[in-house]
Amino acid sequence: MLVREWEDLPDAIKKESVRKYYNTLNKKRLSLLNKRVFDIILAILIFIILSPIFIITSIAIKIDSKGPIMFRQVRVTQYGKQFKIFKFRTMVKDAEQLGGQITTKNDSRVTRVGKILRKLRLDEIPQLFNIIAGDMSFVGTRPEVVKYVEKYSDEMMATLLLPAGVTSKASIHYKDEEKLLVNANDVDEIYLKDILPKKMKYNLRGIEEFSFLGEIRIMFGTVLAVTKKERSRERNF
């Protein structure tokens, strides 16, 4: 995971408000290299271990509803590069034409199998391919769609100094984001003006406090958060 020289950064990222975050990461090149090696090895191991689940899930999606197994969408990652994120499809075919790009609680576009996959976060498994390819990391700012990145403040652009991630502290704290948007008249407006800025505070602090061991703790924290959420649902049921 290489850190570009400041002069080689895209103009959209090369802002004075980004420099302090760049300087922090520039001093941690070895940790970033360890992070990349760790990502590749762990992603391959997890894919091998979860390959039976991958196959079973693929079959379940095809049986449950019409459409492809995978959902692919253009997102933005390190240095503003656009890539196609992989997820198991959890919505009906052509869902984006039927509604917005943000999913709310009880969204009618989510399929029966999709509800289970989202609840257990199994829809994220195909992102292992994105990690191996280098477009994503296990820990980092969740990749946004282009139209949201275009609304970033200059400081928010600092999150593009690193690859996008599957999870982060922001993801843990906003794991129930769909509930926050359930009564919103304009989902995009609420997300951009209220939720995104708050998530970005976590993401920017994550860059300032970046450490390889710290990211391992975030990964474990994500597992605990998902497990705790499921136990809570079982008790309520």
C-alpha cells in the first residue's frame, strides 16, 4: 500500500486541510505495507474457509428472485479512483431504478434472502475480491458513490488517501443507519447534511490515530457489534 508523494496527489485531494492527515500516514509507511500484506493473506484465507457459504448463498439468491447473483456498483476509493464494488444482490432486479441509492429500514426492494444476508452482513463477502485486487481494505472509510464524493468538503477528501474499507469505527457506530433514515422525506439530503459529516469525524480521526494493531481491534469490534446486534434481536423476539 504505497503512499504517493504530495506533489503526485490529484488536485482534488491536494488541499491544505488534507496535509496533516497525509503527513501522519507518510510517517507510517511500514504499517501501511503490513496492512496490505495482511489484507491479501486474510482475504484469501477467509474466501477459502467461506467458499461453501459462498456457493450456498449464490444458489439461494437465484432461487429467491430474478436477477444476477452479484450486485456491482461504481464507488470511489484511494486517490479518487472509481471501481466496481462486489456484493451479493439483496434487492430486486433494477432496484436503483425503483428508488434511491440508500436503503432504508423495511425497504420493499429488499428480497427475502436479502434480508437475511443484510442482517448477518453476508452480502459483504464478495468484497474479498475487491480487497485482493487492492481497491479495498478490511478497515477503512466505506466507499461512497460518486455523487456523494462530489459533495465532500476539502477535509473529507483526506479519507481518499487510503483504500476504502469493509468496516470502520464509523461503520460500527452507524450499523443501524437504515433506521435513522426510515422517516426521512429526502433520504439524500438527510444523509449528506446529517449522517455523512458525523461518520466522517470518525473516519478522519481514524487516519490521525492510524495503527496496524488499532485496525485489528476494529475488525474484532465489528464482529462483536454484529454478534451483539443479533443476540439483542433474538431476545426481543
